[in-house]
Amino acid sequence: MNDHPFDWLEFWIRFGCAFVFFGLLFALLMLRFIDSIGLPLGIAMWIASTVGTGIYAARVGDDAWHRIINALKWW
């Protein structure tokens, strides 16, 4: 697995950057569908997707950014 010890400061920095970036991106995407899904479900989906993406980016590292951006290129 990993040869280096886990660094919590690096984890929180990566999580914070991913949370802000993808939080804004997912909020803009959610505005498009908010009329059809409703506000409570939209907020719940936004929280789940933003936190999940933030944790993924913090755990995987810099390679996660490339994987996530490539996965979002479908649109």
C-alpha cells in the first residue's frame, strides 16, 4: 500500500480544496435540476456528493483530480 506515514494536514488541505471546488461545481449542476427533484433532496444529494468527492480526493491524492475531471467530461 502506502510506504509513507499518513499526514493529517495534507489530508485536510486536499479535502478543503476539493470540497470548495466540487461544492461549487455540484451546486451549479444542482440548480439545473432543483425544480424536478425538490430542495430537500437536492441539498441532501449536494452534501453527499461534495463530502464523498472531498474524501476521495483527500485519500487518493493528486491523481484523484485527474480521475474526477475525466469522469465529468461526459457532458
